Amino acid sequence: MSEKPVIAVPACRKFMGIHPFHMVGEKYIAALKDATQGVPWMIPAIGDDDMLDDILTKVDGLFLTGSYSDIEPHHYRGSPSRPGTLHDPERDATVFPLTRKALAIGLPILAVCRGFQELNVILGGTLHQQIHEVEGYSDHREIKDDPIEEQYGPAHKISLMQGSMLRRLADQEIVSVNSLHGQGIDQIAPGVDIEAVAEDGVIEAFKVSDCVGFAYAVQWHPEWKVMENSLSLSIFRAFGDACREYSQKK
């Protein structure tokens, strides 16, 4: 019997030509395989509640990825999006019920970028739709014309809260992270603890304190070259350990 935890990874729904495809970025799959020593299992974005219940009986963790799409603002009572904003309602319809069910049973969760925003909204928080336009905040978006190594390179510093998991893993107060997001947290959800903030005050990490299992979210992209970054690797390994522990208790 395999000791590797099975980790659900909800897909994005994207069109290739005239046909819809369900897709997950390779960097996320590679990070789960290499850093958690788990088995990534892509979940199609079809929002079928009966299927989601079946999935949860077969997996040991849930990983919410980043994406180019934004959460539809009606989920957090936000104003309508600007024309041309990319949305993925099928992903929303899958991730929202799946994550709520996962939280209820204590399934370990790790969420990054869009996933970080999803988890905040699912728990009752809200988002800034263009955080760079909010007074006092910096522009946290990548420069799309830059080489990919620069896009995912260190962009700014974050402060790790005293007593936080990140502070323990990093063994320092300040670290540098990449930054590739146009949206960000406005109101933090109830029942969570802020674990890190950027220099301008943008929330960069939180854990769900009102939860029986591991539930952690970061705004940056720790999956990028995860094996070369000690903090990123530690985050994924902590998630992998939580998934293995969950598997053993099933």
C-alpha cells in the first residue's frame, strides 16, 4: 500500500480554440510531487456536489492553486468587475463547495495566490479587485514583459508574525517573496489568524484558526522552484506531513 498522500488539485476551465479544457499548471503539480512527496490528483471544474463528496473520501489533502482568473465578485458582495475581467465560474462552483466540505472534515488545505483569495472569501472575507489602486498599497502585479525568472524573483519583503508557523519555519522575522497578484484581501475573514504582512500592510499569509485540521494560505507563489527555497520547501513539507497524518487516521 502506498504511503504517499493523494492531494486534490481543482482545475481551471479554459478554452483551447472552441473547446473547454480542464487544466492545472505544471509548476503546481511538480511542487506537490517533489516537495510533499504526494500524488497530485486533478479535479475537473464541473461543480457536481455528489462527485465532490466522493472525491473527499479518496483524498488526503486539498491544494488550491493560483490562476489568471479572478473570483466572481458576487461571492463576496463586491461591485461588478470591470469589462474584460477574466472569470472562471466553473472553478468557483467547484472550489467553493469542495473547500467548505474539506474544512468541515478537517482535510488539510494549502492555498496559494487565487487559492489564498478563495479561502478568505469562502470564510466570509472580501477582496480588493485592483489592490494597486487602493491608497497606501503598492503595485503587487508582475511585469508581464519581464523574463519569467524576473517575474517570479523576489519582489518585496514580508514580516512574519511572532508565534506564526512561518516564523518558526523561517527562523527569522523578515523574508522576501515573489509577487504576481492584482487582487488582495480587503476584509480578512473571521476565524483566521494573520501570519504575514507586506511592507505596505497587504496581508500575505493566514491560517484558519477555527478549524480542526491544517488550513494555510499564502498570497505569493511558493511552488515556483520550491526545492531551491528553504521557506517554500518547509511550507510544502508541513502540508505533506499534515496530509500523511490525515491519511493514517482515516
